[in-house]
Amino acid sequence: MIKTAASQIDSVAAVLAGYAERRVFRGFSRGPGSGGKVSFQFAWHRGRVFELTFDARQKTLRLPELLINVPADITMHQDLKSFIRSRQSGDLPDHRRLDTRKVQIRTYNRGGSILLTFKFKDRDVEYAVRKLIHLVNEVYLTFLADGKYFDYLVETFNLDPDRM
């Protein structure tokens, strides 16, 4: 059975609302939608407000500012791409792995902001939403916090490194 755009939008909203109810997000709202597109906003890591756009026709989830104030050199973006590829490894257990048969992941650096796009290949939009949320969480809690990008994390979010 093929889900309609409206039911897919409702599925995305339900998954995100579930995270908000469990207090993963500090705030959550659904914007107006049209033509199978809708945006959602939620406050999450370090109080940042993220905007996630779902396009049912294109089968995409788009997060335009996964990371902000990214240095102009390509090192951080390349490292992020490698980190994302590592999340697709067959060495990871199924519940932690991003299945390349189900989602195609792209990142772009647009004026110092990293844009993340998930294109889901089957009708399982709920899988794509959950995996996107899990990946973003790993980016903030593992990729940024461990080692090389700790200073970026401290500077970008004005954090006290002695209290982390």
C-alpha cells in the first residue's frame, strides 16, 4: 500500500513529536505545508533550533544547518563525510547502522553551514526520520565532542570546556 503525502507527513510529525514527548527536543512545532512539503522546528543540541523539511514527492528530509560556522577549508566537511560513511559500516549492529539500501545521505557546505539531506529509497519514511535524528545526535555527541573538533564545539556554542 502506497502512503499518500499527507499520511507520510503525519508519520514524520508523529516520530518527531515522540522525540519531543520524551524530551529529546526542548521544543517542537510543525509549520504549514503545501504540495507535499512541510517544515518542522525543534530546539535540540546546545539550545539550537533546527529546521527539518520533509518533501514527500522527492522523498527527502533536509536539515539546512546541521553545523554552522564551519571553517572555510574543506577538512571538517571531509571528516564529517567520513564519519557518516562509518555509520554505514557493516561492522555496526543493525540498530546503529544507516542502511544504504534504504537511505542515501548527502552533505553540502553552503556558506559555512553544513546541509544534510536524506533521500529514502523505499516507503519507510519513519526509518529515515529516526536514522536522521540518530545520526545528528552522533554528530554532536561523538564527532564534535571527541578530539579534533572539541574546540569548534566550545567556540561555536560558547561553552565552558571545564564544565563539559
